[in-house]
Amino acid sequence: MRVSPAVDQQCGYAPSTPNPVSRAHSVQRPGVAVTRRLIASTNKMVHPNRPAPIPGSIPPTCTSFGGVTAYRLSRRNAIGLFAGAAVTAGLAGACASRVVPVTVTPSAVKSGGNLIYGVVQPIASIAEYPFSAPGVSFRRTLWDTLISLDPQRRPVPELAESWTISADGRTVTFKLRDGIVFHSGRVFTAEDAAWNIEYLQDPKTQAGAGEAFKGVRVSSLNKTTLQLELPEPVPQLFSALAGAPMLDSQSDLARSPEGTGPFKLDAFEAGNELRLIRNSAYWRSGLPYLDRLTIRVIPDSSSLLVNLESGAAH
């Protein structure tokens, strides 16, 4: 059967961490993940796609544009979202009721600027493997995957624009987008995709998705065609692919691993700050909106709160 789904632009939480390519004061899905955790602890907020359980409450509205879901928040609510979980559940609950619903349309989005994203956990390394929790804040800014999952966990195209699955479910053939380049300018091909899957198959890599590809034979049929031959059907194959970023094998994988993502590495100070700049050759037209993205480690939650209030972090 042939599978070539259109990219789903629905609002809400997506399983894979997205690219923070919108401007400051718009909270993307990393914020939504925080919101979901706050929901569990306070029961005072609702999922954007579900009716409000509290009479008279107003759920935040959202809109998708260019693969980005934006939420317009008041300053106090933004503080609650990003710092409340680390400070107290009470603060999070107090801020939760102050979400101001607003609809953002593509014409209202302005390009440019620098988003300073404050995080509490130190970033010791930017290597993709082995996986580390702080990496969630930047992994989707640097690297893309062959496919991603929509809110219903259905596969949607990314670097692979379509795919076919054999009748017995043991052969999956991907058609890759043509003309995509790594941050270095080198063209991304099926050989690069094959190398990445073989790389995570290696136990030394310590890739969490490696187990799903055990025994899988990988081959590049031509520059834009990748084929996976499975020893048996793998139900979690697409979930594993959604968590397998395409790295540039010719880059320094330990210190400055490059990819095809919306931002390129500018500078990294371990434990302190990661600075990224816009990838002008990004394959998604018009994205990212930001010129720069700075992920700054502010390990003290009180200091993070002060930075959010003053505008030193967003």
C-alpha cells in the first residue's frame, strides 16, 4: 500500500519536540509540555483540544502556521508556565487562570529577533547520543528526522516526503526530499539516511531507538530512495524513526553535530549557554522566524523567575 499523508496542522501537543521558530512571548510545544505537567499537578488548566472542565473557565486558543503552534500568554502566565513547576504548584495554579486566548494568523507573524530561552537543567553536552534530558530543549532545532508523528501519533513527512510498505510489512521504501542540505552545505542523500540508521544500530552509540532497528537491513537504492528490510514487521518502526535525527556524519558528532534543522550551531559553553543562528537554507520555506535562539542555563529557579519578569529571558 502507498502512504503519502499531508502534513497535519492541528493544534495541540505533538510527541516529538518541535522547533522553537516563533518569536518571543509565543509559547511553542516545549511550553505545552510544561503546561501538561502543570495540568496534572493543579487540575486548573485544560488541554487546548478538550472542553474546559471548570464552569466559566476559558481554554487557551491556538493556531498552527508553518508547523508552529503558538499560544499568546500574559507576562505573568508565561512566568507560571516556565518557572512555576520549579517553584511551587501553587504559583502554577495561580497563573493558570490568567491565560489570555488570542488567535495568531500567519500575516501577524514578524520575522527576526533573538529568543532567550531560560532552562534550569545544565547542558553538559550537545551530542545526540546517549540521550540526555536537557537535550530536549534543542534537539529539534538542530536536526530533522525522516518522519514525525502528529497528535494522533500518525506518521507525517519530514525529510522523507513519502513511503511505501510491502504487503507483508517487511519492506519499507522511503522517497526523500530532493535538494535538502546539511548546515555545512553538503547535500543530504539516502546514503546519509542509511548511515544514521546504521549508526544508531551500533550498541556503542547507546541510542534508545536502536532496539527497534535490530536486524534491519538498510540500503540506499539511489540518492533519494532509502529501503529498510525488516526481519519481521515492527509495529514501533515509525515511532523509532520519529526519534532518530539525521546527523551529518562528516561533522564532529561529539562537540558540534550538524544536521538539516532550522538553526545552526553558533557557540556552545558547556553548562552555561547554547547559541544558535538561523539556517537560511532551511528546506521549510519562510522558517524559522527567529534570527537567533539562545538557550541559557539559569540553574536557580528564583533567578529564572527574576529573568522572566525583567525580560532577560523569555
